[in-house]
Amino acid sequence: MDESSSQDRALEARYRGYLDCLNRRDWAALGDFVAEGAVHNGRVLGLAGYRAMLEGDVAAIPDLAFRPALVVVQAPHVACRLVFDVTPAGDLFGLPVAGRRVRFDENVFYRFDDAARIAQVWSVIDRAGVVVV
């Protein structure tokens, strides 16, 4: 087994641990996975801002679950297509969907730092593919 494939497998396991942390709402452990100076779509949020963003997402979508449909790893980067099947509490992406199920995808790329924490995130939600059920 070569070293790069071993690193990639370890980073994928780390990423899946991060998703599990999000799905359990274990905000106290978020710093184990996200760097203090985390950047999201070009904005420096830091760990506190990143946590606040996620907490806001969960407040707006109480049943939010991060489900990976495709994960590609080339350390120090991870690319993922996340699929969501959720019931937002209010509007979502400007759509009046309160109480109705919504399906959508997010394409997200991460750069991990030397401590295997998320340092940078590039996220694009496929708004054209939103389906209201």
C-alpha cells in the first residue's frame, strides 16, 4: 500500500467523522475537525463563526442530516456531493416551503490543514436541482 493512498483513506475516515459530528450536533467536538481560522467561500469565519453558521442551518432545518453521496479524496483535499432530504421550518433559498419536504444537493470541497482539520471550504448548493415534495 503506498503512502498517499493510506493518507487518503485516513483523511476520508476523518471527513466521515466530521459528518458524524455534525449529524449528532456535537458542537463541542467541532474544533476537533475545524481549524480556528476556518474560511468558508472566501470569508474567514473562524471556528466560532463556522459553528454559528451550522447552528443557524440546524435552526432553519431541524431535521438537517449531512449524507455523502460521493466522496473523493486527494490529501489534503476532500470533495463531496452531499444530498439532503429535509423539512425546513420556513423559507429555503427564497422558496416558501415551510413544513414541506425539500431535496437538494451541495457540492463542497475542503482543504485540511496539517492537523487534519478543515481549514478551507468551497460550497455550492445546486439551487436549480431543488425539489419540493
